[in-house]
Amino acid sequence: MSMQRTVGRQAGVIALSQTVALGMSARTVQRRVRNGAWRELHPRVDLVGGHQCTDEARVRAAWLWAGGEPAAAGWDLLRFTWHDLNGRPAEVAAEIKATLVAAA
């Protein structure tokens, strides 16, 4: 899949892991964020230049940041994004499970 297609399917949002898998270096991504061409929405999740930060983009960014499957948001997320918002601002909550490892 190309970068353009991935970004298009994800409302302008892309995860760092995706950009690296598609052949762009992490340094290039960091430079684009630093110079304002891209906008960081969450750690390692960016809005690509030329795209609006819509409710859909914010939902997808939260999904990617929380570990969602890149480029495949899942039916519940799609239903929420396109049918339940009805023009209202989106509030997205993500539950992240962490595993603590005791030092030996």
C-alpha cells in the first residue's frame, strides 16, 4: 500500500510505524513535524500536511495511538465516526493496558 493511499484511508492521519514500513525514515517524519508540514496529534501519530483535523481524523489518531490496527479501523469505530457524531465535537477515550515488570 502506498503512503498516499494509507493517508487517504485514514483521514489524513498516519502512525510513525506505518511511515517507516512504507519507506520513510523516522528522521524525515520528525523534520516534517518540526517544520510544521505535518502536525503531531499524539506521540508517533501525525496529521499529514494538506489534511484537516476533523472529528474523523481525531478518532483515527486516538485509535492508532492506542494500538489500533493501522488502515483498518474496525466497524465500531467506523460506525461511531460516520453515523454517531452528527456534527457534535468528538470526545475519544482510549483504555490502554500496561504490564508492569518487576526488577529482578
